[in-house]
Amino acid sequence: MSNYLAIATVTAALGQIVHDAAQSAVFGNVGLDFGRPTVPGDGQAQRKVQVYLYLVTPNAALRNSDLPTRGPDGKLVERPQAALDLHYLLAFYGSQQILEPERMLGAVARNLHARPLLSRQAIQHALINHSELDGSNLADAIERVRFTPAAVSLDELSKLWSVFFQTPHALSVVYHANVVLIEAEEGGPSALPVLRRGEEDRGVETSPDVRSPFPVLESIHIGVLEDVGVDPLPRSYPSAQLASYLILRGTNFTGDTVDVEFRHSRLSEPNHPQFLAPQKIPVPPGDRTANEIRLIIPNDADAQTKARIGPYTVSVIVSSGGKARVTNALPLLLAPRISDISPNPAIRDGSGNVTLTLKVSPKVLPTDTVSLLLVDRETPAQPHAADTDTLQVIVTHAPIVTHATVRLRVNGVDSLPFERKFEPGKPPHLEIADSQKVTIA
């Protein structure tokens, strides 16, 4: 989802796309104006395209997807989002004698039909000329904006042009841009993780029936090295961290060499400004069988710098006789790890505020959305100009708490505040780690 600059960013990007298409259709310079249509006057470009956002409506499919956002007591339970459709009027001005408006319209219709989705590259290209939109994060949104031509009747088009006082009609077309998701700045409390499900904490078990000669990846167990040899295997963690112990299960993992590939779901596109190349980890023969692979996610200095918090896909590459076969991919979340919280305990200042310093891994990017979850509030971290493993969070009007659970949220992925406990005579169980608690006085 995007911030409040999303609408302006879509307008700027559409204007750039329309202008580039129109410029390719005629000789000479083509002007670009935003706002309600106006006839080119003296000193202005006689050929131009006009991009006018004349209507904004709620998206019918997603307008209620975030409900309810508040509980009966009025407290926020989920971060609100606005789902909007944008309606644009594109007008074309030029010499009628050599059919310039028609040529420009044809080029625009061609390009928008061939590439209806607003790409990250198009957004970044448009922002070059709009420094006022530097804070826009539309390029990182998961939901892509799509441009579609609207079937507007002559009566509707006449009514639309009638509101432009003393402005002669020009060749024009209407396009819809949907959907634009704008996220609120305030966030609601997040529920603490479930530590145990039932007496033995077995959870759900599935056994797919796969009869294929090709390697197939069926499941990923996330845990700690101490899980080895425990029967039954303890419940998998919801997400992984650097140094997590993974058990990959499937079929046909037999080969001369076996590699596990980690690919970031968002940063793996070659043209992404924070491009992250897929990482392959070779699996020694002693750590694999035909149906199981065991490995530890690297936690060295290189991993601390190059790993990125967020969603990954995991696949297994089995090579034999010079042929490589790749399994299906399964999702894996890489969560941040809080290694230190200081000061702890923390003392509020005269205004009731507390500044907490957190050591985290892997490093956090300046473009990452980072916040601290404490009690029932979500507090944004202070901005940083470069990749860093040290974050500062100023908690205003901080609550007085003793051993309160702390979590760090980076791009929607929460750190894991719990740890696995192994006690004699008891099954393994989860407990909130003391290192993930803070006291504020």
C-alpha cells in the first residue's frame, strides 16, 4: 500500500506516459499540462496534451476490505486503507489540418493498451521531474495500478466539457486508473504470538500424495538447531531469522549436487533500485537425504549486510549428470532480530518520553518502513540515511511497564519475541524471551 502521495504520483506517471506517446506521433515539441483543459494561448505550445483528474471514486471491490478498523471501544484494531479509482480526461491539442490530435490520441491508446499496468520503472522515471513527490512509495506497492479506457457516452462527455467555462471542446478520451490503495499513518495493536496449541502442540499435519520423478518441495520447517532428534518435531516458527535452522521436506532430492535457492519476492527484479540477486546455498551430502534437507541460514558479516527483511521464495536445485532440475517454490518470511535494547530499564524524561536504541539484524534500509510495537501502540523509528543495524525509537507519552514484550516491524514483518525452551521431562515449548522485554519507569 502507498502513502498520501499516491494519487499525485499516478497523475505524474500517467502524464509522462501520455506525453512520451504523443511526442512520438508528431514532429516538434509537445507540451504537457495538468489540470482542467485550457486552449493554448500566445507564448504556449500549440500542440500539447492535457491530463485532468476530474473524479475520484471508491473502488467497489476493495473499499471494505479493511473493515472493521475500530473495535467497540473506539480503539484502532487494523490500519485503515482507502481503495480509490481515479478518472482522467486526456485532451489533445494540435493542428487539425495535419491531424495532430488524432495522431497523438492513437499513439496514447496504443501504448496504454500494450502496457496497461503502471510499472515501477515508469513511476521512477516520472518522479525525476517531480521533486515534490520524493516521499512517494507507490513504486513499492504490491497492488499495481491499471489504466483502462472508459466507454463514455456523448451525453456524459458533453456534461463533462460543459463545466469548463468558455473552453472549446477538444479531442479527448477518458481513462480509469484502479486501484490505488492509500494507507493511514496510524496503526493498531498487534496480537501477541500463540505459544502453544493444545497439550502436545502438534498443530496441523498434512501428507500430500506426490508421485513425480521430478524433485518436489513439500514443506519448510523453521526452528533451532536443538530441534534435531526431537520426536515429534516441535512446531515450526512462523518466520525465519538469520541463523535459523531449516528442515526442507519433499521427494527426489537425490543428485550429484543439491543447492537451496533463496529469492526475494520484491527485490529480485533486475531493474529494482535495491536489486538483490538470488542466493544459492550448497547442501553437503551429510545434510541431505532423498526426502529431507537440513541447513542453517547464514549469519556471517556478509549475510548481515546483504540479507533483506521480507518475503522470500525457497526452491531446491538438484543437479545430476550435467542436468539441473528445480523444484516448486515455497514462501518464507525473513524477520528482523532484536539483539539488544538500551537503555533497559528506561526512564521517562520530563515530558514522559523515552528514547530506545535497538540493535537489529540484518541491516535495515533507509526505504524500509520500520516501527516498534510496544503494549497497544505502534511507534515509527527515526529516519536513517544509510543501511544500519542500529535504530532509534522515540516513544512519546511512554507507558509505565514492567517486562513488556517488544517487537520490531519492518515492511510488515514482525520480529520473533519468543524462544524455544527445552526442559527435562517436558515437551519443547515457546516462551517470551527476556531479551525481548523492556521496563519503562
